[in-house]
Amino acid sequence: MSLKIRLARAGTTKRPYYHVVIADARSPRDGRFIEKVGTYDPKLEDDKRVTLVTERVQHWLSVGAQPTDRVLRFLDKAGLKTRAPRNNPERAKPGKKATERAEARAKAAADAAAPAAE
């Protein structure tokens, strides 16, 4: 049985609230879980958003539970597990169509400037 440390949504519409739970990887997101080990309330200020029961989280990590990416961020901030920073330089580049539009605008501007220069 592979275990995950993940978020389970518990809030109402437009008011999210999450439980940090230990669950079997095959169980549904908001379904059956083994243990609740914390909460995440995105509506609160930064320092009060995440609460974790560190002893239980350490226990489940030692047993082999794998945190999801978002929970790994929480654990890294709490000092329980390290998360390697990610770098994706391709993300900042514009897409294919945006690049084509920019080239077309640059060409049109160059064509408009050419007769004025003569």
C-alpha cells in the first residue's frame, strides 16, 4: 500500500479549507484517509495558514509516506523535509502564436519606418 501525505478539501463553495491527511494513493481526494495530521487555511495570513502535528508527520515520513508537491512545500517551510528548488526557464517564454504576432508587429513597424527614413 503506497501512502501519500496530501490535501483533502473541506471548505464550502468559494471558501476553501484543507486537511493535511495520510491516505492510500488509490483513495479519492476527499474520501477515505488514515489520519489527519494538519490543516491548511489559505484565507489566513502567511504565518497562520498551515498547522501540522510534526511528530505524526515525521512518523509517517519514516514509514515511507510520500508528500505531494504542495504538502512538500509546507514540510520544507516547517523544516521537516527538504524540497529542491525548481527552475523552468521555458515557462517565461511566450508561446508560438505570441511570437508570430510579435514578429509580425516588428516587421510592420520596420516597413512603416522605412519610407519615413527616405
